[in-house]
Amino acid sequence: MAVLGRRPRLLDQWARALDVENDLDAMFRLRRLMNDLDDARSQLQKTTKVLAGVPDPDANAGATGAMTALELASAELLLIERRFAKHERGGK
């Protein structure tokens, strides 16, 4: 219950961080950020393929960790975008 009460405030903070005034603009900005993360993921996949064959396991582990971080960031942005889509900020 307490989390539901904090969602509008959280979305207001996201809107300020994204420098937008309304939910639709926030969703557009979040979608652009997710597209940027997809581009980064594509580049990182190429790097990971190369690093899979190097003798230094730390290099490959670093790339794998970066891929995990990208996935987590994308998932969080998608969650926030869905909250804006529901207009949980009261339709602002």
C-alpha cells in the first residue's frame, strides 16, 4: 500500500529528471533512452564475442557484467515507462 502512495511522487521525480512536463513526453524520452541502451547492447554483444576468445577471463567477465547492467537498466526504464502510460501521476 505504501508503495502505491509513493508512485506519483516517484514519477514526478522522473519527469523532473527527464526535463518533461507531461506523461507522454516522459514516455517518449524514456523510449529514446531505451533505444540508446539497445544500441549499446548491440555494440557490447560484438565486444563480448571477441572477448570470449581472449585468455584473460576478467575481460570477458567485465563485458558480461556490463551486459547484465544494461539489461537491468532497460527493465527499469520499461517499468517506469509503463507507469507513465497508466498516468499514475494523475493524468498530468
